Amino acid sequence: MCQLTLIISLFVLSGCNNSGNFIKYADPFIGSIHCRWFFFTPASVPMGMAKLGPHTDAHYGNQGGWEPVGYDFRHASIEGFGHFHEFQIGGLVIMPTVGELLTVPGDLKDTISGYRSGFKKETEKAEPGYYSVELEDYKILVELTATERVGFHRYTFPASKQSRILFDVGNRQGESGPVIDASVRYTDQNEIEGYIVTYPVYVENYHPECDVKMYFVAKLNRNPDNTGVFVGDSIIENGNSIRGKGAGLYLTFGTYENEIIEIMVGLSYTSIENARKNLIAETEDRSFNMARSEAQKKWNEMLGIIEVKGSTDENLVKFYTGLYHVLLGRGISNDVDGSYPKCSGEIGKIPLDKNGKPQYSHFNSDATWGAFWNLEQVWALAYPEILSDYVKCHLDYYNDCGWLPDGIAQGCYVPGVPSNFLSVAIASAWNHGIRDFDIEKAFEAIKKNETGWQERPVGVGKYDVKDFIENGYIPNDVIWRGWKFSGSHTLEYCFSSYAASELAIQLDKEEDYQHFRRLAEGYKNLFDHSIMFMRPKERDSSFVVDFTPEMVWNGFQEGNSWQYSWYVPHDVSGLISIMGSDNFNNKLDSIFSESEKLEFGGGKKIHSFSGLEAVYNHGNQPSLHISFLFNYSGKPWLTQKWTRKICDSFYGITPLHGYGYGQDEDQGQLGAWFVLASMGLFDVQGGANRSPTYQLGSPVFDEIVIHLDSKYYQRGKFKIKVNRTSENSTYIDHALLNGKELNKPWIYHDELIRGGILELLMSDAPNKNWCQPDYIRPPSMSDE
């Protein structure tokens, strides 16, 4: 027996097999080949602003604004250590060097062409809250950690009269777009302060009058011997301030062998002064070792909210790395005093509590496309305060600008995908019992999001919603930046309309309920009975002619009709009815038999979009609910079979094979799916139903304990206990919920949050009689 204490400072547990050390199973290197800009940032805290990590190719940027860049495990040199890592946000690189002064990053494959340095993988260490590496060219040990808004650096130098620390503010970093202005200054107080302004691709596309501003104040533990500044490779000795593209500052030190120089860097999205406030508030009496210890304690507490045991180490690593990503992909944007950047460019203020701290947080983020099938479910289940803050943050933006912006970078509109699913996120929070926000204001925002088009700024709302409302579908002649997404948008808007209708009925808004209910049935307009697939339509209601189900981008965003023909999460019963039960089950089973040959994704092709042409693609959002649909069609053992196979095959624990092979672990969505599926819990409706459910799959672990947040939920914990007839038992033979027979493959969220225990007897062969003869499907719109 062992004892774990301080799970969010509230729980005392016993009987664990990991000694409470959850972070040892979270591996930041997993999926770090061909990974997104914001993910390899180990020196951070959950949802933090300060996300520190090494850069190998960040200054190259990327053409589309989203492609993998920043760090790649295959690379052998480092060009500095960055601080800001969010969707469309990047800047401020610090690099320690020794010897000849070089002021440009240099070529990835030629370390002597710039200040970058080679390194050996065996000297590199990454874990939640901490990163270290030895820069081989300079013989410098680099260590990084962070608080919420402050990055901590510790450099151990060799003996040298030419030891330096460079502050690069003028080069493009990752997804940030080109630098349009930058400034850095060394002050008399031994501080370095400055700002960076960039113009990312998505800002240019969606909010062209906006730009992204980042501010910083850094404090060193000793004075430099002298300073200098540079622009590109033009060096000005003895300078202490510089402004412009390519700008930077360097500090020179004489160091003795193993001398340690430490830097603490306060960050802000509002001003230099607030960066200084953040620095002071989060560094007082705090050493590097203390910051590291606190960061790792916080990670351990947050990961330990869901405790799993009774499986292989490989599955534990998959689980806790996925949960780590759930808490890493988005970061706060407000200061310690509640200041945050508004969409107008002004500074807003979050209300403060009695202790003078912000009552909730604001976040930078990508769009919520597909997040209802992963992140939002895990947040609702284990971290309801995060989902609450996320809703309140976006309601503030609605008050500021009159719209719901789905995707925000320092106040700029950056919707990574223009479907705008914030209505589902808000409705899901309310339906899950997270109700500490203004619901009337929220419904007003949802209604405008789902039906408004008049005077719509380009980066908010839904650009083609007028056609959807007037026709019941979006005609294929509606073109956005050269793309036709009429089919996928029709299906997506039907789903979000359903979410709006479920909220409307709870608020006694009968007229709105009926209106959104009619819109939610629009998926039937796209179903072509002659071929049994969803098919885009022309404006005259005829189906498009140039069409095959395999075609990608032909009316469907990031997918094809094979994948989108299942995109009716709100009314699976209705989809079964128009497809026919036998056809539904046979076709559904066949896509997994076929996609298993490619490990349920794009095979071993390294690309974010590999698998788009497949019949099923687990590497992208539109497919993530499909394996759970058998729970609706009377064959739950097939959900158990295929979800387990996906967990075993698509997911890995190496830098290359983490989430498929270099596929898009988009802000933690694929990792979050594994967390849910490996617990055997998933909601196809993504919380959109007024009474959310969890459909059952095949738990990977023998015991799962979810520690429920007492601020929102009634009881202390919910436990899943699995008994197996053999080590590899996959199928549910029978189930008990709080000691009573469970004869349906789902439970209500309200049953889970009351606490208790779900007991499952698992066997090697499917029990096709379980839940029979009176099969009870999970809720669907057509069954209400």
C-alpha cells in the first residue's frame, strides 16, 4: 500500500501503484516529430502563459500559419529558447553562447552559420514543468521552468571571458507571422524590457486591422560586464537599446567554470508595466528550484485528478501524456491584476475576488472545432473550472465586440476553422451543471452566433449561415477563399443548432426551440438515398454531379463523404432510420476493417493531413465520434472492439508514433480522445443534449478513479472497477452501476457526478445478449 496526498490539495487516496507520481508517465517527447508549434513546451504549468521550450527551426516560420514548426525531435541543433507559444503567437527567444559573437539564428544544418548550437539527445531531458539540455558547441547546461506568467532560466557556463546571453526579439517565431515592430532595452536596474509586434497569417485573414503584441521584463541574478545591440548581423557594441525588425540585445559576462546565471522573465499581453507586475508577483522569494518544484507539483496534482491503474506502463504513458496535452494546448492571456487584451485593442479587466485576484481566466486559443469530442468532455468531467472560465472568457469577448470569436490570439480573431462551435461549448457547460455564468447573455450570444450574419466582421460568426437558414442546407456555389465546404458546414450547423435548441427549451424559449429544431433536421437534405452517402447540393436542390465519396475537399473540410456521412451526432437514431439498420451496421463495421490496414489514420505517411482520403481518419476531428456509434445501433460490442483497437494501434509512445505518424495533435484533441476512450467513456453528442450521457467503450485500465470538483459536483469521486476473465479481455459481459444491473451501454452525466461505482465484467468474446432484448439507445433527437 502507498499513500498519495495533495490531489488538488483536497484528496487523500490509498492503494495506488504509482506512488502518486503521475508526471513520470507524461512524456513531452511523444509525437514531437512533426508536431504543432504550441506543444513542445515542457517548461510550463497547466494552462500557463509562460510556455518555455527549445526551438530547432522556429525562425523559419510556416507558410499557412498552422503547419508544424518550432521543435522537431529529428533535428540536431537548437536556435534558442522561446517563451510565447500559442496558436498564432510566438516571440522572445533567449540564447546563451560562448566565444565568437553571432547574432542570427543560422541554418538548421549548419550550426556555425549562426548562434544556434548542436546538442546530443542523451543530454536532453523533458518532463512536465522542466526542461534541460547541454548545448554541445558552447558547453552550457540550460535548464528551464516556469510559473503561470514567468519563465525561469538557469545557465551553467564554462570558464570564459566571452560568455553571452542573447535576447532575440526581431525574428519571426513559429506561427507568429512576420515581426512588424520590436524593441528591447537594458535598464539601470539590471532588467531587460521590451515588446514584440507580429502579423500572423490568421490575423491577416480574419482580423486584418489587428496585430499581436507581446511584452516582457527580464531580471538577471548578476550584472553583465557590458552590453550591445544588433539588427540581423549588424552589431552595435556598447548599445543598450534597439528597435525594429531583426532587433536584439546581447549581454557579455566573464564566467568561471560552472558559474550559474539565472534569468526570470515576466510576460504580458497588455503592457511592459504589467509584465513587470507579473514578474514581481510570481518571483518574490522564489528560486529556480522552488519554481520547478511548484510547477511539477501543480502538474502532478492536476494529472492526479484522474487516477488509473491496472494496465501496462505503455498505456499509463499514453493516458497521462494525453491528459498533459489536455492542459497544455491553451494558455491564459490575463495578467495577475485581471488585465486582458480586448478585441478592440483596448485593455479589459476581469473582476477581482476578495483577495484581489481575477475571478476567472482568459485564454488564447484556436477554434473549438471538434473539441466537443475530446477537450470539452475531459474539462467538464475532471476540470469543470477550466470550462467555466473558457465560457466566461468568451462572454466577455461577446460583451466587448458583440460576437463570439472562436479563436483568439491576444485579442485578435483567429478562427482556425470557420464553423464556430462556441455555441456547443457554452451549451455543454450548462448541460453538465457548470452554471456560474450569465445564461441569458450566453443564449443571446448563441442565438446571434447561429443565426446572425448582418454586419458580421470576417473573423466571427459563420460566413455562410444565411444560406443555411434560408435553404435548410448550404448550396455548393458558396465559396470561401476558393474552398467549398457546403456539405460539412451544413452538417456542422445542424449539430450546433441542436445544441442551441436544447438550451432554448431549458430556458422556456419555445419559439427559439422550434426554430433551431427545424434547422437541426437539415442533415436529411444532404442524404442521397441512391448511393447512401451525404452529398453536397446545388442551389436548385439537385445533388452535385462531380462527386465520389472518396473525394477530399469536395464540399467537405479536411475530409470526405465517407467520413462526414456519419456526422449527425445529435440524431444518430435519425441517421439509422434513413440508412437502414443493417446497412448502417455493415457499412460502419466495414470502414474500421478497412482503416485498420492504415492503423486508423494515414498509415506511416508523416503529414498533418494524411488520411483525409481514407474511409476513416482518426488523425482528424470529423471522425472522432464514429467508433462509438455502434452503441446506438444495437451492437455495443463493436464499439468496444474498435475503440480498443484504435487505442492500441493509432496511439504510440515514441516521438514519431504518438498520434498516428506526425498527424495533428491539435491543442490536445487526440490525446484527450485517448483519455476518454481508455476509460471507456465518451459522449457522441459532445454535451449538447440537455441531459448529457457517457456511452461505454472498453476500458484499458482495471481501476479508474475520477476525483470530482466539489465546487460543481456533489460527491467526492466516481470509480470504474474492471474485472477481466483474462489480461486481454476487451468486451463487456455485464455491468453494475452502484450495485444494480446496468442493461444499457451508457450512463447519464448526472449519475456519474453523484459519485459511486461502475463495475464491469470483461471477457475475451462479445456478449451479444448484454442489453438485450429491450435495447435502450442513448438519447437522439428523433427519439425525444
